[in-house]
Amino acid sequence: MSSSVKPLHVTLTGFGDVGQSYAAALKAQGIALVVFHPAPKAAALAAAERLGLAIETDPARAYAAACDLVLNVAPGSQALAAAQLAAPLLRPDALFVDLSAAAPQALRNAATHFGPQSYVDVAIMGAVSIHGHRTPLVASGAGAQRLQQLLAPLGFAVQVLPDSRAGDATALKLVRSVLTKGMDAVVVECLLIAEALGLREALLAQMGDLDSSTLSELMAMFVRTHSPHAPRRLHEVQTIEDTLGDLGLPLIVTPAVRRRYARSIATLGAATPLPTQPEDGSLYDRALPWMLAAERRTPFDAGEA
């Protein structure tokens, strides 16, 4: 399958916001496009009409022999069912791409219905509503390189996750979300506390030291200092709870932060420096395996939750 040999025939499965954005971009570039939805609602039908497209409801026609590439943008709960429906209808050399953000194991189960080079898991790493089809994508699985070669000429930014299997790209996105959603929650709680105390502007004026570092630098600093400074930081967080608990504002994130420090002290010891071996290893090579091993060998007390 090569877009340089013949026009690419694409089937879009699902037609929500992402599907509509991709459909507009593909159609504008002259790609032969079929939109498949087994039971489209009025809003989807109207959106298709605006783009000059019809929505196909018959899977046999949607996944006919002409189909080279399937982009599944249906909800994640439908990922396995969508793969099971399409697999027996597609040519063996067609490529099925799941962008639905389903659970990694669901994607691995879906991949078993296809040949080793015919299924790709893709994580959308940004807002399609802002960046459209140029939103960065991370692809995993044996067919990821093939997908990159197909979509790059169409303006899609596909990064291949090396040595990966289906589900790895979505797992990476979920791990990244631990950071981004956690930052979202802690920033909101911090600013609500500042607002309640009448200190919002004063707080924002004190961000210069954090602004001077990149996020990567801050992450490395937190890992480097977490263990040796956990007791002091635990005391500070406890003081925050004791002092600010009567603002008429429930503290939700802060107690979780306290539990994280308490757990680190329980697993690593109090004021324990990072291991020095391997001396030539990176910070993360030294710190993270050590911390992970401590977590796994220390029973978790339900009372910590």
C-alpha cells in the first residue's frame, strides 16, 4: 500500500469532533473518504452534509476492498467491537488505526484480530479542536512506521514509539496525564486557597523562581530532592492542612500530597539520600528503579488511602 502508487482510500469510523476535523482535512487533500457510523445521529448527519459527505451505515461497504486505511475515532468503549467488526471485512494488507484512547489492554486484545503489520495504536497528544489534523500523534505497534509514511505527506505529525506493541502509545498518554491532570488539580486548589486568603496576586507575583526553570528541570529537581526532603515537606503539608482547614474550602489535593510524602518515608526511610550507584548513571537511572523497588516490597496499608 503506497500513497505514491494510487490514491489513498480511507474509512473514518466514528464522526465526532475528531472525526469531523480529520474528514475535513482529508477531503480537502483529495483523499477518497468513507465515513462509517452504524447509527448516526442528526448532528453527525448535518456535519457530514456540510462537508459534502454521506455517512455509510453498512460495514461491508465501509470496509470494502478499496479501503487502504481505517482511522477509528469512535469512543474508546467501542474499540474492541470496532476492530472485531472491521477485521474480517478488510483486505489483509489494509491498516487499521485506533485513535480512540481505549484502555491499553483493550487495544492489545483488538490487535489480535489483525495481522502483525495491520494494526496500530495511536495516542492523540493534544487538542484536535485547536491544531486539527496536525495535532501530534504517537503511534505504537509493528505497523506504526507504515502509518507514519502514509500520513506524513498529508500533514499528520506521527511520532513512532520504538520497540512498541499495540497499547503502548495510549499507555504513554495515560502516564503523561498523571502529570498534566495532577498539575491541573493542584494549581486549581492552590489558587482557590490563595483566593480565599486574599493572596492571589501576591502568589502569582512569587512564581519567578518556577518560571525560570523548564518543566523537565523541575521534574528532575523534584525527583532528586524528594527522598532526602520528604520529612520536612511532610511537616509543611501537615501545617497547611492544620492552618488552612477552616477556610470553608475543602482540601482535596493537599491531603493526597501529604499521603505521598508519608508513603515515601515509609518505603525509603526518613531523610534518605539517593543511591550513588551506578555513579555514571543518570538521575532517573539511579532514583526511579530504587524508588519503585521500595514501593513494591512495602505492603500498602489501606489506611494510607
